[in-house]
Amino acid sequence: MDKIQTETVRLVEWLSQFGNDPAGGVSRLLYSKEWTAAQQALEQYMQEEGFSTYYDEIGNLYGRLEGSQYPDQTIMSGSHVDTVRNGGKYDGQYGIIAALMAMRTLKQQYGQPLRTLEVVSFAEEEGSRFPYAFWGSKNLAGVAKKEDVQEIADFNGFPFTKAMEQAGFRFRDESAKPRTDITAFVELHIEQGSVLEHEGLSVGVVHSIVGQRRFTVEIAGEANHAGTTPMGYRKDAVHAASRMIKQILDLAQEHGDPLVTTVGKIEVKPNVVNVVPGKALFTLDIRHTDKAELIRFTDEVTELMQLTASTSGVELKIDMWMDEDPVPMDCRILDVLERQCKEHNIPFKLMHSGAGHDSQIMAKFVPTAMLFVPSRNGISHNPEEYTRPEHLADGVQALTHALYELAYQA
């Protein structure tokens, strides 16, 4: 392996020890002792490499290389330090490591940047410990609300506010204006899918992050004896649900990429072998890069379910509990990423992200773009998560060249 590959793998393994789970993978949850150890280790590493470091109120960690001519124009890169339970070694932390490596290399080769370079290790993105996601980037963007987390607790009943306090942090001052100095944010992340691997490419230049709508669909029929209730007299909730699910997934197949639709959870009551099911519940996750198409498809699906419920003699309740718009990336930064990949012969693809990232929060407030590197077999949130060293290095190289153009060129 070349020098960049070796160093990237070394740093990934080094950071993975903080939260190394005996049950497998890395478990580094917000404000846990493992999380604290990781942030402190990163802080020390940044300082040793010549970065000035600081935390914000809620625990985002920053490493800063001051700009010589435009110190109030900040070019930021990084990702989240938290993991899911038994997660992999690359999701989130690779983006932090890559940003550190890129900025360290630029400092060594070119000295002080014209514009400030800043790496961020976001406190939290996953929502794995508490029922709240993007706590880090939402606080940086100034949109997180104290009231959203004051009453929540983790899976052991431990309050969010107490965990934050024990880790040494507090709520930000919501009356203070958010930062206005960030002129570009670039996040490097593993793909968490298999597109790049299947196409034999090293890097994805992400032009947008999909919008998502999530639903819980409840069907109420009538439970009855499985032997004495003729088929024509039944109000079978499972029959109605299965018809709906087939119609929805068939329709999604017809629409094709980039639309994706998933029925991920199904519950049946009373869920016994000799009773016609009286109730059924299923979830629906629908994603698309175009808001109008997302709305059009969900309207069509809703109409199909209502018609099926009517003809099946069952009652239908549809609860849309998530409605996130697609988020486009910044055209100017996309041009930089594409140009640098072409100039340095890094095989890349323009693509969208089907998963959510901190960039979708940041993009609403500052010019933002993303880079992907391949994930073996598309596996993520799993100890088997893996990206080949040469792909890790290509991602670091693409980021380094982009940050040079953004921070060092007049």
C-alpha cells in the first residue's frame, strides 16, 4: 500500500479502538465514555498536528488552521464521530480522518491557507442512543431546539440532559446567531450502498440527497374464526394489507430509479394460526431526489390504499410521520469536485445519496457538497463494513485537491 493508504488505515484502526465492542464492531454513542474518549483523542491528535482546537457548547469538536488573507471565510470538512450499536469502522469517522489528513497535507506542502480550514467532528448524527438525530449539525446550523430533547431519555431511561451534563457540555444559547463565516462544507463519507462497487469507480460526487416520506399504515378489519367464516364474509386485515403492499411495490418497480420504496415492518393481530386477522400494521419508506415526484408517488399510493380498503371492507389509517424534502448540493462546489477528480484521474460518478447525512442539514444554511467512496457489498451499520484502502486513499486525494482549490486559490 502507498503512504496515504497506509496512514488512512492506521488512523481508522486507531480511532476504532474508542468504542471497540466485545459483541462486535464499534459502539460509540453520544455522551458515553467511549464517545468522550474518542473526541479527546481527536483533540490531542489535532493539536499535535498544529491545529487550534475548541468545542462548542454541545460537544462538536473543531480543529482550525487560520487563513492568512481571509480568516473569516471558513472552508469546513468532517463528519460525525458517533456510531450505531455494533457499527462499522468507516461510517462517520472516516470523514473526520480524511479531513484531518487532507488539511495536514496541505499545511505541510503549502503552508498557511488563504482562507481558514476547519475540520469538524460532529457530536452526533445517528440517533442511536436518544430518539433525536443530527444533534451536532443541527446545533451548528442553529436549528436544534432545547425543548426537543429536554424530556427524552436513552434505552435505559437515562435522561439526555443528564448525559450531556456528565460529559461536560450544555445547551447552546438559542438567542445567539449561528455562524456566518462558513463559506463551504465538504463531507466525505462511505457510500453505504453498492453503486460505486458495481461500476468499478473510486469516488462518487454527490449532487443531491433524497427526500424521504415515512408512513405507518394501520388496517382494522374483523377478527373471526378461521374455520367457520367463509372467505366471502371476511374482513381480513392481512388480505387487505398484502394487496396494498403488492400494489405499492409493483408501482415503485414501474417508476424505477431514483425512486425507492420499502415496507420494512409488518405486524398482525391477533397473530395466531386459527383466527382471521382483525388488525394489520405496516410501515412505508419512500425516497426520491425530486420533491414533485416524491409527492406525486405518495399521493398515488395513498389513493391506491384507500381504494383497496374500500373494496376490502376494512378501515384504513395512514400516518405520515416523516416528510423531508430532497436536498441539492451546491453547484459551485460540485464543479470543484468534478474538476479535481478529472484533473487527477480519479475515477468518479455523479450520483445521489439515498441515505441521510449531516450534509443535508448543512446544505440548507451553507454551500455544501459530498464525496462518497465505495462500500464492499453495500454493507454499513455493521461490523462487516469495509472499504478497500485504495478507495479510502482516492477519497482523501479528491478531498485534498478540492480543499486546496477552495482554501488556497485566490
